[in-house]
Amino acid sequence: MGLNKANPETTGILQPNDNDVLCGRGGSINAHAGNEQFRGLVEKYRRIYLNARFKQEKRLIASSIVDEIKALDPPGRFLAKDSATETWYS
């Protein structure tokens, strides 16, 4: 996976924070606090999203979920794991 070496803030993350959303599968990913928060936000917006008639509306709803995650303290990030280094990156 191509890590962005120029920005250490987004690469080589050893310990995700509780607001981070971890990409992947499995029990440990699903049980992560940030993923649980994310699923709660998705559920909160679900009915509005399903009733949206236009793609632009749906994009705005999805963007607002991402914005809410990023506005948390500490800010939430969407992270994937680099299996070669066993670190997380965004």
C-alpha cells in the first residue's frame, strides 16, 4: 500500500484513537469505539438518506457524517491497516 511518507500525521499510526473509524472486517474492527460511533451516525441519518430523491442530497448527507466524525475531539480519521508494517494510515 502506498504510504504517504510526506505527512507523518496520516501514516504509521500505531494506536488509533477512540474516534477513528477503522476500515476492515472482523470482531475487533466492529467493536472499535469509533466504528460503533460511525454506525450510530449512519443509523441516525438512514431515514433521511433513504428518502432523499437526488444524488446531490445523498452526497450531502454522506459528507455530513464524515464531517461529524472529523469534528470530534480528538478528530476522527478513516484508517486502513498496512499489513506490511502493521500500522494504520489514512
